[in-house]
Amino acid sequence: MIDTARAWQALLDADSTAPAEVRNRPVARTLLIEIIRSGPAAADVARPAITLGLTR
């Protein structure tokens, strides 16, 4: 099972360092899908997902 808080924080940290890598790599979308599948997407997950361009 994924530690969603840590996984999400890792995405946000990576985005602050190298936004193009996070926003253009399929692995970021894959990680987001795994976070969402692990339970309901809370608002604190949805907002940054939109910011990162990982949702429609």
C-alpha cells in the first residue's frame, strides 16, 4: 500500500525543483492514479494535482 501523504509530498517537492520533469513524465501521472485509487481524493490532493496539470 502507498503512503499517500509521503508520495504526494514527493511529487510536490519534485515539482518545486524540476517542474518540467514532474509535469511531463508519465510516472507522475501513474503515481497520482495510484494515490487516487488508494482512497478518496481529498481536497489537499486535488488542488495540487490540478496545479501540476495531472488532472483534467
